[in-house]
Amino acid sequence: MSRPHAILPPPAARVAAALATLAALLAAGTANAQTTYRWVDPASGRTVFSDQPPPAGARQVSRQAGVGPADDAAPQSYATRQAAEKFPVTLYTAADCVEPCKQARDLLNGRGVPFTEKLLQTNADIAELKQRLGEEAMAPTVAIGRQFNRGFEAGAWNNLLDLAGYPKNAPYGAKPSGVFSQ
């Protein structure tokens, strides 16, 4: 009785397959980590959102660039990109706000939250924030989507960030993300 044996493709076909696999891996490694894919899963019929490309046979595939710069910044997680898109964060600071504003920046950077920092320099800046708050402006103030919190209180800020869907910790290698705006 003879034993069954594996049928191997010819050596040229194996080399071609290995090169194709290597090329696909290299292309995937250079892909922009900021890309979000959306497709309909053929097995379940459900719409899927992911930072991974869809499998073969997926229907209604779309691809969208994510939030934020993709050049030298560490890639953001899918959860961070989604939260930043729905609930952008702005930190309002002032020149005479030293320790509380530093603590506020450290909290946002420690969680890997992409944010814009607005320095309240003029009376017009203060009046604009006062109008948005509906009460006296103070630094630091954080805006997470449409929610505001005056003064730095880590528990309250973490609660708002949790509700917005931001991860609790920054990914390894994340860089500070505060950007000044005028």
C-alpha cells in the first residue's frame, strides 16, 4: 500500500507565490495606518468598520483617510480616531495658568488624546469662550465635543473622555499631540 503524498506546485510556481506574498506584506507594511475601511460582511450581512482591509468577497467596500496628520506621528488606534472625529478636544489655557494647565496637558497626552490648545490672549478670546460656556471663562477649560468642563479636575475630565470613547492610556510610543491654534 502506498502512502499519500502532498502534491507540490512546480518550483517556479512556489517562488512566484512566495514573491507575491512578500510583495503583499511589504505593501501592507507601508499602508497608511490612518485609513479606515467600511464594508458589508458577506457571511453575516453586517456593516463592518475597521483599520484592516476587508476580506475577499466583501461587498460595498469604501476607504476613508482618518483624522490627524499621518506623517511622522505615531499611528492612532481606531478607537482614538473615531472618538476624535465625533468628539474633538480643545484645551483652553492662559499665559498665567501654569501648574493646572500643565496637569491638563499631561492628562490628555497620557491618554493619547489628540487635542488643539487655544491660548486665551485677548479680551475677545475670553468673551468668545464665555459665550460658549454660558458662564465666566477660566483656564484651563476643556471642550470635548459640545461638553465643557471649567478648571482642572482629573476625575471629571477622565469621565468626559471615557464617555466620548477615548482609550484610557496612550499607545506605546505616542507623542504629545497638543497643537496651538489662533
